[in-house]
Amino acid sequence: MNKKEITKEVNYKGHHKVFTVQIEQLPAFDEKTMDKVKYEETERALFLIAEGKLENQKFEWIFAIEQDL
């Protein structure tokens, strides 16, 4: 299965980091057993969950930088 991910490069107060989060994958769409709309909604939800994880990592990293200042 092809792994999909979100990558974001962040610069903050002279610090640089690249964050990468895997997007959980659904099995291949099968119209015989799945509803297309629900499948697409679930794909979008998994993307949003991954995006949230990436943002959490970014904020934790920024917080750690602020703690050291």
C-alpha cells in the first residue's frame, strides 16, 4: 500500500525543523461493499486527523523553544 504523508517545514526564532506525519490509509475503494460519499468523508477525516497531529508536534516544538529562552 502506498503510504501518504503530510510534511511541513517550520522556522521559528532561528530554529528550523521539518515535521512529517503519516496519513492513515483506508483499503482500496470497492463500490460493492462501500458507499463512495462515506469513503471520501472518511478519507478527509483521516487527513484532518493527521493535520492535527502535525500541528500538535509543531506547537510542542515551539513550546520547548520558548521554555529554553
